[in-house]
Amino acid sequence: MSSSSETKPADRPEFIFIGEHPAIDFANTRVVDHGAPKELFRSWSDVVDWLSQAKLVTGESVELSANVGMRALESVIEFRQAWEKVLAELVLGGKVSDAFLERLNGFLALDIFHEILCRDGKKRFRVTRSGSHLHGEKLALNLIAHQIAGFLAEANLNYVHRCANTTSCVLYFYDTTKNHRRQWCSVATCGNRHKVAQFRKRQVHAKK
């Protein structure tokens, strides 16, 4: 196994998987911590870790050297920033720009594959796709692009939301609840903070 792009920092980032889809979770790799923006992709090793935790790829196929990893990191962050802008537009009722679609299709076009018909038992068959010939940065961008493309093609984009805590949270989620009334990235965090804030307001008004 080749070495990772940089030495992992002692405080490895804790990725957040509350988006209900890897495409949304990818956007949520930039967070707010104590009121300040916080980048979770600080090294290529972090990108490798995220891809692994998101169950998109094994670590070995995306490993890069230090110099190459730094450049690849910039490409992934730039792609994520473009995707964040798309999500912000969708939340406001806008649409996906042609420029983003062109970039997305460019990453999808990086891969070449074929399909094979295989036996699945005595009388059944299944079609399988060949493995990717890509590695490193191109594989990472291609895999992420596949997730975003699949999401845009299959999801009801009316259910893409940003956490209702817009003052101190930048996380997005895809509302898969039955009544589609989800408001918070997490009830245990932002939802609970809102309840506490409302309780304190009522106490202040009660004392007046």
C-alpha cells in the first residue's frame, strides 16, 4: 500500500453523514465550528478517509504522493464549492446551471467501462460492470460525480433543504421523512439548540 499524501493530523476530522445521500454528505465536508467556517478536507488523506467512510472506494485506489495530493485536494474542494452553490440555488427554488452540468459530465466522461453477463446460480444471470481504470484524483472526482449525477437524476429536488439553523449551521440534507417536515441537520444538535433558545426567550419574557 502506497503512502498517503501527507501525514495525518492528530485530530482527524469527524465527518458528518446526515445528508441521506453521499452527494449531500460531500457538500457537508465544510462546516461551522464555534461560529467560524471549518474545512474538513485539510489533506488528501482526509479525502481518502471520507471516500472510505462513505463506502465509495477502498483507500488504496485513491492514494497519492504528497505533491500530487495537494493539487488533487484543491480540485476536490473546488468541485465541492461548485456543488454547494448548486445546492444553495436548489434550496431557493433555482436550477442547476449549465456550467455545472458541463463540469459534472466532464468528470463522468473520465471513466471507460464495459458490462459482462455472468451466471447467478443455475438458471439466473446478472450484468456486472467492469472495474474502473482510474486512480487517485480522477477516480475520486469520477466517483463523487457519479453520486451527484445519480442524486440529481433520481431525487425530488424540492426536498433538498439547508438546516433551519441558518445563523450557525451550513449543513444540507435530503428530507426522506414521511411527512417531509424535517427542519434540522440533527434534532440532537441544532434542533436541541433551538429548543433551548426558545425556552430562554420564554423565561426572559416571563420575568418582564
